[in-house]
Amino acid sequence: MPRFDLALMLHGQYHDWLVTGLFVSLKLAAVVFVFALPLAIAIALLRLAPLRVLRALGMVYVEGIRNVPLLAHLLFWYFGAPELLPDAVKERLYAGNFEFIAGAIALTLYTAAYMAEDIRSGIRAIPVVQFEAGRALGFGFLATMRRIVLPQALRITVPPLISQTLNLWKDTSIATVIGVAEMMYQAARVESASFRSAEAFAFATAAYLTVSLAITGLAAWYHRRFPVRTI
Amino acid sequence: MIDLIHTYWLYFLVGQYPNGPLGGLALTVLLAALALVLALPIGLLLGLARVSPFRAVRWPVTALVHVVRGIPLLMVIFWAYFFLPGVTGHQTGQFSTMLMALVVFDGVYLAEIVRAGIQGVPRGQFEAARALGLGYPRAMQRVILPQALRSMLPSLVNQFISTIKETSLGYIIGLTEASFIAAQINTQVFTRATQVYLLLGLTYFVLCFGLSRIAHLLERRLARRAPVRAARPSAAVPLANESNA
């Protein structure tokens, strides 16, 4: 077995591949985060809605998504969903960068289900009298949520949301199954081109760890800066 | 959709078995169960090390836990694929590779469940045990762990659900578990990807949702028992109950 030589991965062509992969991973995580957060808030509100039908709808979404592995979601959105479209549209999709879009859709729906649960339990941690007081003062449902409940719930919700973001970061690796050219995909590509598995995997591991530790550090900072106030 | 199920249900459930290796949903469940059972002792040891009074034990394990939790499972699988042949001396199959990766990954996650369980037992229990003259290992074994492990039960079922979902990554290394078989069925029927993958999702859903209901039931039962313990603060009473049970 050849000697471990990380220098091979620190410059040259393989380095460029790996760095491109890292940036695709980061981009995927960022895009998903931007779309998943508002969706999660909407679903959390749905699960707390005064109407039973809406609550049931929210629950079906969360349970339906969370009990199916992300890989099955990815396969469905990449191979399954386009089948429903007309052939011309389908061909256009697969000719373009569809794997990234399908990956982003699957990851967004998946992450939003988890984030919605964190937001919901954050909102539920706020005593119901806060909500009732808001309504008694003449605020509507949405205004009470926005001005009274959510600002308090945020301090409780942000730490679990950050750890959900860490999960999202790690989950982007699974998008490799549908051919999104992210970190894992490029590591495997470098491996098959150079047979330098250890070096390529070491680079990918270091990249994942660095971002993960940064996210964990952010969580620790937030926890110190904005401690949960006991109500 | 009905004819799809009719033609392929057996293939989806067990793969090519008995004419070939076991596969499909049976392999998924077998792999998840085996991984969790093998990961339990590792998780217990690592969890105990995480709360160990010795820094020399606590710190390396803490570092390991942080590293493994900071990388995706897929990364662990790739490392297992790379390292295992070197360790065992011959080419390892997809099943053992996946199993080893899952055991390492789950072991670390279980360690955190064990740690939380141990730290959830009131401190007075440990102090009382020590005051009664039990050494650290005995106090752990006789007083803390029996209480901690019971409160961990719902988390264990949840971990089993996660493990079932994680086995789907076997698809990437060509392990013939449920997702892989579904992809193969998809290539055979070719034009009905939507239905094939919907059925795959539905199968996972029934399995995992059913298990999550069990976890929920366990949680409720434990919650019902908890006040009884709280009402009698004496450590001797619940211990006596436990040996009777």
C-alpha cells in the first residue's frame, strides 16, 4: 500500500475536485436551510392551529416524512416524481442540473419536518396564558403569535434548530445517491481516479468535521449569549 | 399498483432467498436489529466512560463521540469499506461493512443516550449508594444503571427506528436491502418509478411509524410509574420493588 500522502489532496486537480464538492455541499445546505425554515414555521403553526383539520394535516406531514429514510425521499424526487410530468418537460429536466434541484426538494421537505417539531415544542413551552393574554388584549391569532409567543419561543427553539442544521449538513452527503456532485461524490470520484482512498476520505472527513464543529460552536455561543429565561 | 405488488412482493420482502442471498425488507430489519444489539454493549461502555471520574478515560471517549457525531454516517461507511479488508485480511462483503459502520455509529449515539440516562438519575441515589458502602462499580451496577436503563427504553426504540432508516444507505454500497431491491424492481418495470418509490416509502412508513407508536406507549407507561417513585423518596423502597419485579 502506498504511503499516506495528504499533500496530493492539498493542491492540483484532486484538490480542485474536492473543494468544488465542498462548495456544492455548502450551497446545498444553505439553499435547503433558506427554504426549510419558513416551511417548518408554517407546519408548526399548522400543528398548533385552532382547527382540527389543519392540525391533522400538519401531523400527517410530519409523521409521513419523518418515518421514511431520506434516501427513499431522494430516490422518489429524482426518479419517481418526474415520471408524472410530460415527456418533453422530463427530458429538459434530466438534461439540466436536475439532481441538485431534486436533492434540494427532498432535503427541504425532510429537514422542515424535523424543524417543525422543534419549533412546535418551543412554542408549546410558552405558557398558554401568554397566548390568552395576547388574545384578550385584542391581538388576532397571527398577531399574538408574532408579537408575544414567537419572540419568547425563539430562545428555546434556536438551540435545537441549530442542531437540526448540523443534521442537515450531514444529510447533504446522502444526495450523492442521485449524483449531486457534493463532497462525498467527489471523494468517491477522487478515490476511483487515483486509488488514494485514505487521503480523499481524510480530506472529506476534515471538511465535514470543520463545518460541524463550527455549527456546534455557534450553538454553544448562542446558549451563552441568549440563555433561556425561566418563566 | 396492485399488480406491481402482486408480482414483486416476495422479491421485495426477502430478495432472491432461498435461491440466493437474503435481501429486501427482511435484510433491512435483520441488519438494523443486529446492529442495535451489537451496538448496545459498546454504547453502554462508552456511555459509562463519558461519565467516568477519570479524565484519562473521559476525554478520549468524549473526543471520539464528537468526531463521529460530526461526520455523516456515509463517511463512516466509506471508512469501514476502506479499513475492514486491511484489518480482516480479506475482502469484506457489503453486509459486514454496513454492519460494522452501523455498530460504530449507533454505539456512539447510544453512548449519549446512556449518558443522559445516567445523568437523569437524581444525584442523591448515587450518594446514598456510596453512603451505604457500595463502591463506584457496584453503585453503578446495582443502583444507577437499573434506573437509568429503564428510562432509556423509549429512546432505544427510537434509536431502532433511526437504525432502520440508516440501513437504507446500504443502497450506496450495493447491499441488497429494501431500497436497493426497490431500485432493481424499478429498472425491471422501467416506466413506473413513481409507484415503485411510493410503495418503498409506504413500507418504511408502516414499519417505522408502528415502532414509534410502541415507543410512545412505553413512554406513557414509564410516565405513569414515575410519580410512584417520586412519592417515596427513600432509596430502599424502589430498589426492593425492582428486585421483586
